[in-house]
Amino acid sequence: MALSGLRADESDIRRDLERVYSDWRAALLAKSVEAWTRSTCAYRQMFTRNAIVSQGKVYPDSLFDLPFQPPSVIGLQLVEVEAVGDTAHLLYFGRIDLGLEAEKIPENLMMLKFYKDAGAWKFDTTRYFNLGNDDDTRRQIRAGTADFYKHPPFNPPGVAPAVPKPCNKPEKVGALRIHAIGYEVVASMNGYDYPPVADDAEQQLIIGGLVRGDNKLQLTIKQLPLPKDDPSVERHLEVQAVMATEDLEKPTLRVFRWKPSAHPAPDKVELNVRLDIRTMKGV
């Protein structure tokens, strides 16, 4: 969508959001903690701080240890600008240059997300959408006829998430491994909530790590419909907790595993990930 095709209010929002992103990108390239703090929303600042600390690293020393460079939006096609309440995003299409070695950069989608802090837009995070071999969608985007972005997950939620509490340095660095087919699972552990996992398998860093003794784990589970055109797909749900080791040949050790006794799984599950001499040998 060209700038000339935007309403006046959308043009103003786009200008404000692109300026914030430009400041955030410049802060990363310059490795300026002060500038990064000014342009980054409070939620993302604490989220980033907790993620770094939970890996056993030092904050903010490790803030700029990134495997790629933040891409420029110059030369990309604006697909959508949308603001709802204190949340907004810019959606771009094109060859997104992350500074990685590649013979040819494919055309994909990039969403820049923003939240308002004290009435001012601040940058949150970047989300990438790999279109793979979907050339039909690429043609629709170029022609301005695509409408997929009018539906979730391409809608700002309207309300920014609460800023999480700061976590402590972990006793043991750990992660949750959630494999959910036919389910959406939201985990909460030791007072920290995690993004939902739906029809997928994901590894999620445990914020604050694992502590010796009891680690309280709650699962909120929602049943999802299975594909009608593929009867071979069956419901599956498994949650594991792993602990990082110093063994290069076996860098993680499973200390917990849970599967429902029957399907469908219950809506709520209260579990305990216990870290002791026995479980630290692996289960």
C-alpha cells in the first residue's frame, strides 16, 4: 500500500511508528543501551532483560548479541498500518535484509509491533512470516488484492500486556518443551506466563530458570478441531522440562515429562517440576 493510499490519520501513525523504529534500529546498530531504552516499550525491556538473565547471561552486557542485523524498511512495500487502542503495527512485504549470507533474499512479510507507554509510541518487537512457496499470496500482495491481514493474527490486540516482574538469576537454566496437536496450551511456571502453543511443537525458555525443589507448572488447555481431510492426524500432548548441562555432547537433560492419561486432556492441569538429586540425573 503506497503512502498516497493511506488516510490522513494512517499517514500520521505511519510516520510516527517509522520514526520510532528508525530510532530503535539505530540504537541496535550503535549498541547504545540508553537509546535502546528510550525507543523500546517497557514490556519489551523487561521481557528482554528476563530472557537474558534466564540464560545465565549478564544484562545489559548481552543486549546486542544478535545473530542478525535489524532490517531497514526502505524499499519494502507497506501492506498495512493499523492502530487499536495502545497497540499498533506496520506490515511490510519485500526482500527483508537481515544481514545474513544468502544468494538471494526471498520476498516475505515483516510485522513491526508497537505499544504506547505514557501516551507515546514505543517499539515492541518484529515478527517475520515466511511465505515459503506461496507465490499466489505474493502476487496478491503486489497487486493490492490480498486480504489475509484483515484477520487474526494480523490484528493489534488493543491492550498492551502487563510488564512482567524482574526474574532472579537462575539456579539452573531450563526450558519447557511443549508438543500440542489438536490443542492450544498456555503454560505458567513459577509466576511467569508463556505464549500459547497451538498445533505445534515449541521450546520456551523458563524465565528465572529452574530452582532446586518445587517448580509449580500450570497448563491451560483448549481443544482444537482436527483436520477433517486427514484422518491420520491424532491428538497429542506432551510437556517436558529440560535443564542445561555443561556436557557438550549432551547439552540438555530432561528432568520432567507429562502426558495426559487420556484424550481429550483436561482444561486445567496443576503440575510440579521437582528438581532434586534423582531428577537431575534425568527422567
